[in-house]
Amino acid sequence: MENRIKTKKIDDCIWLMDDNGEATGYLVCGEKKAAVIDTMNGIANVHAVVREITELPLTVVNTHGHCDHIFGNVYFNCDCFLHPNDAEIAAEHTGFPEFVKFCKENKLKMPPFKPINDGETIDLGGLTLEVISLPGHTPGEICLLLKEKRILFTGDSINHHLWMQLEESLPLRIFLENLNRISWVTEKADRILHGHAQGFDDISLFDELKSGIKELIETKGKGNIRHSKEYKWFGGIAKQYPFDGDGSVICYCDEKLD
């Protein structure tokens, strides 16, 4: 199963970990500590993969509480951080029967989450991660700004295929307000790494997504140039709205427009 996770070095201190094309995690190595940002699906031993790269003391930071970002925590015996507003979601996902059975069969146990909040920093030695709260995709979603490298880790909150149709997702107007609140970050970062990426995106993705959400709200998905189409997913049928002319979409349901 270790072959399931493919790693590639994308900066002198950052490794991208691709979990079978289904989710992406990151390893950031400072001079004294290393941070694992999202641990993906938990099917393969991500800790063993990390230890092939570094022996530094580890910290795990989960950008939000969805299963494809936290399940690999079971392989770590270190601090695992999550924003408190996603504790309920994480509890729901770790209670999925398939995951409970998997942990029991493999004698694995989910470590407790430690709270992490907006404005807190993690010092890795020569590198600093700053927590930036961005509720939207989930109530407790966070971004992480790697200050010295001007890189923003965005989890699922800023990407090319944004899910806002979930029950736990906030109304689009609230998410837009939150994006406006942290718009200063575009002056502090040049590149984005999101939770399903294969490499860097330019920071311009932030403003492109923000403009797309604003347009969606104003037009109700019925703009002169762009309009919503049906979106089928495992939870049923929702809608999708294009926002950058290159295949990127915002997935939503009408309730999120109210």
C-alpha cells in the first residue's frame, strides 16, 4: 500500500504527497521540525512515507475535518492540529463504519486533535506557518501561509473544483465575506498549494475564485456569459458554475445562495 502515495519534491523544503490521485498532502521541513499538512485517506502509511524523507520531529496540521484530509493521522504519534469548528465533522467522519473497521483490523487508533486557531504560528526553524481561518467549504477550514516562501496552503477552500454544496458548507455570501476578510494574503503569497493539487497554482486563483463567487451570487448562476449546469456527485445532484474559463467550477446547491 505504500506505493499508493507518490512523492515529489516541489521546493527545497516542500514535498507533495499524492494519494492515488484522490487527495494531496504536503511535507514542509524546517531546520528543527517538519509539518505534515493533511494526511489524506489513511489507506497507506503516510508516516512511513514521511520518514523516508526526514527524521525531524513532526507536527500534523489538518486544514479541515473531512476524511480525505485526516484519516492518515492514525499513523502518527505527535501533535495533530485541527480548528475546533471542524471537530464535529471530524468526529462524524472518523465514525464511518468502514473506517472504524479498518482501524480495528489494523490495530490503529485516531490520535486526539489539538485545537489551532486563526493567527497562531508554527515555528519549524527558519520557516513559519501562519494559520489563517477561512470558513466556507467547512466551518473550521484553515489556510496556512508559509511566510518565508510566500506559499499559501489552502486545503479545499481555494481550488479549481470547489465544493460548497455540502450540508456543512457555509452560505456563499458568508464565504465571500471571509475571502474579502483575508484578501490581504494575496500581498503575502505568490503561489497556492491546495488539497488536490499536482503542483503550484498562481496566487491569482484566489481572486479568480472570489470573483466567480461574487458573480454567481449576483446572477444566481444565470449570467450572460456563464451559467450553471447540473453537477452529479455521490450525494445526489447539485449545480456547478464555471469561474475562470479553463474548466474550474464552484459546486453548490440553491440553499447556499439564500
